[in-house]
Amino acid sequence: MGKIDFKPGNMLYPLPAVLVTVRDNAGKDNMITIAWTGTVCTNPPMLSISVRPERHSYQALTESGEFVVNLTTAAMTRALDFCGVRSGKNVDKFAMTGLTRIRSRKVQAPSIEESPVNIECRVRQMIPLGSHHMFLADVVHVTVDEKYMDEKGGFHLEKADPVVYSHGTYFDLGRSRGSFGFSVRKKKKRKS
Ligand SMILES: Cc1cc2nc3c(=O)[nH]c(=O)nc-3n(C[C@H](O)[C@H](O)[C@H](O)COP(=O)(O)O)c2cc1C
């Protein structure tokens, strides 16, 4: 079996599909499903989202310069899909999905209560790329759901049943195959 040539395209999967919340200058909130997102820097903490200018949310993003990336779970999959196929121009996506809007700590855009992680962002730069414009943003605050914390202060996102997106389909995360550095970690000697 050999390799088949594919035309250059977006083949970087799986990805997180997130719900990005925005608030426009008139105070109207909206949610948009985004898969073109990624961490771009650890220190300072930065991420990017890429959005087509024709999206209703685009205006709120450019005029406010703020947004929240809300991570999604299996229980939120229907809402996640809905927010990616209906426009806030025509529907109130909070009312339609039943997701709960809560105040963010540092930005005007709301956070989603049901999300295990809410990443509050302020746009540093907008880069027009073509079909999508990339919003490079500083992470200015993060909140996490305390129910996924352990007694030692560790956070367990896997307990929230996160969803991933791959070639048009939403999937569960699956089981662990090892943790960071396991391939070189020395095995602890058993005490006899
Ligand atoms: C799984 C999924 C991922 C999506 N990812 C993006 C994306 O990264 N960028 C984008 O501009 N639109 C993306 N979309 C499409 C928008 O979410 C969709 O057009 C949405 O209805 C726009 O909402 P709005 O008009 O209220 O802003 C995605 C849709 C789905 C279902």
C-alpha cells in the first residue's frame, strides 16, 4: 500500500472545537463554534482563533477586541454543533441551546457556565490571511470548574468528557496512552 496525493488543504486533525463567546458594542452576546484555534505561545500565554469576516460574530470581535474560548464537553455537543450552523444574526443561541451565560472576570464577553474551562482573551493583532482572519490574542484570565479539581490542586479536564473534532465528526477523547515524558521516565523500583 502506498501514499495517495491529496491537494493541499486542512488536514490537521483532531482539533478541539470550542464555543467562542463575544459581546458587541450594543451589549448583544453571541456564541460561535470555532475549530481553527490553537495555543501559540506559553509565556506570555497566547492563542489564536481564525474567523471568516462574513460571520456575524466577526463584527463583535473586531469592535470589542475581546472574546472567551469556552471548552466543550460531550454533554454540550448538540449546542456546539448548533452554534456552528446557525447565525446569531437570526437567533439567540443562548436561548436556543439552553447554555448558561455568566460574567467573565476580565472581559465584557460572557463565559459559559457549562464549560469546564473559560479562557478570557484580548486581541493583540488581527491578521487577514485569506478566507479567514486570524485573531492573535493574549490570555488575560482563566476560570475552571472546581468539580474537576483534585485535593492536591490538580485539574482533570478528562473528567469533563471533552469532545474533539476530526474531519467533520465529533468524538470523545478516548483512553490515556501515557503522560508527558512517560517514554523516558525511569520505573520506580519496587520495595521488597
Ligand atoms: C465544528 C465547526 C467548526 C467551525 N469552525 C469555524 C472556524 O474555525 N472559523 C469560522 O469562521 N467558522 C467556523 N465554523 C462555522 C461557524 O461556527 C458558523 O458559520 C456560525 O453559524 C457562525 O455564527 P455567527 O454568524 O453567529 O457568528 C465552524 C462550524 C462548525 C460546526
